[in-house]
Amino acid sequence: MSDRDSNPTRASLASLITLNRAAAGLKLHAKKVRSRQSGQYLSRIKGRGMEFDESRPYQPGDDVRNIDWRVTARSGNTHTKLFREERERPVFISVDARAPMFFATRGRFKSVIASELGALLLWTAHQHSDRVGGEIYTDELHTEFRPHRGQKHLLRMLKQLSSLGYPEETPRPTTLEAPLRRLHRIAHPGSLVGIISDFRGLDAAAITQLSRIGKHNEVLLIHVYDQLERELPQSGQYRMRYAEHTVTLDTANRDFRRQYHELFQQRWHTLEQLATTYRMNLLHCGTEQSPVTVMRERFGVQPVSGRRRTA
């Protein structure tokens, strides 16, 4: 099923289920793993594991059973084999379904993009036999899922994603502090945590919670945005409709356009800075983009060309 076939304002359960095929080409590589579990994720921890990683010159204290005799004979210097340990980790998703997510001037609503990104993460984890859990939250409510394996549990989460809709009343702006605090409470150390949001309300308190999550987990930040949020159109008056409300946006004022642009750029820069400081992965996905394409560009499994290296 292509992105063009889906409803631009709501992600159907059928469309989220169909994404299981696209997830088959994804592999979420871990940067580091802090938990002591077994499974199918590859950590950067060097030691006795199940997959050969590389050879390096022998160092005092290395296990002589790991000497790479082939490389040693070829180079004339003793080399040791290094391995990447295979680990299992729970995968948590946090999907923002607050009022600003139900918006787009092109493509599809941010809420639809977020639901599909969450589904791709869930299917990828499921196909690696990992437990999945997380939270889906609105301005007023939040639904929490404890980590479990199995397609039945995954389908419950997909059903919740497909049920998201406009809030009945226009809510007041909220920060991300509360959902991130809850996520910090439920995310087990050593987990992969995918946070999907437009990151409105990323204030100091929310950043504190995010940094706590990043201390003991691998974090993937996925920033969903609309092009209008990134840059206002040239001078003119534009009518925008949200639920029962219509707003007229006047972009003739240069100072207003500049301030609007700077606000978005500040949020973008903050996310980039957080990703660098706390070693988090960061993706940006516009409402006119395909979540499958964006995920494949970062996590798609590339075919191995040339001669295969053997241990």
C-alpha cells in the first residue's frame, strides 16, 4: 500500500498492518546496550559474542583463543578477533497525538505520519522477536502499553494508533514534560525508545526528563513537521481551518515572519543539540514525505557487495 492510498487525515488499521512488509527491510542498529539480555540486536560492546566484527593487533590480556591466525600469518603480527554481542532489548514508542499533530498544509496530517512511523518501529521490533510497549497520548489522556511479545499485543497498539482523531474541544497548550516523565518511568534500562512528536512544548522540564531517558536507553527522536511551520509563505492572508475553528494568518508583516521562522529553527536546533549531547539518533520527517522512505534511508539493510569477509 502506498502513501497516496492512505487517508490524509487518519491512519487506518489496515494501512498500519500493511506496513509490516515495509518493516522487513529495516534493522534498528544499537549504538550501545546496557542490559544483560540475549536476543537479536547487535551492540558495540566488544567481547565474546556470536558475530565476528573485526581484527585488531593483539594486546596483553587478550584471550589467546581469539587469535586470528589467518590475519596473523598474512601480516606477520599477532591479531585478535573481536565480536559483537547479540542482545535483546524492549522497544518502546511514544506517539504524540496532541491537537497540533492534526494539521498539515501538504501531504498528510502530522498525526498520520507519526502513526505510520510508530507502526514501522513496532513491526521491525516484532520481526526481531522483541517485546514492544510504550505510550500514546493526547492533550487530556494517555494510553500506556507494558512491553510484551506477540502479534496480538502489537495489533492492540496499532488499533489505538488508528483510533486517533480531533479533540472534541480546543485544548490549552501543553508541554512534553508529563509524557516524557511517564515514559521515563516505564522504559526499562537498556531499551530502544522511539519518541515521535512535533516537539512543541519541549521546555526545560521536558528536556530534563528526556536526558534521564537517554542515560539508560538508546533514544530515537523523530521530529514530524509541516512545511508551513518551517517557513511561512510570502505576503498574503491565508485561512486555515482546525475542527470548528477558522484562523486567518497574515504573513505581510516581516517581523512576524522572521519571529515565526526563528521559533521553528530554535526547536530544530534544540533537537540537534540534544541528539549530539546525549548521543541520540534524530530523524526529521515532513508531512509530504514518506515515513517508509525516511526510515529506509537511515535503517534500511544495504545489500553486501563484493567478497564477503569471513571470521
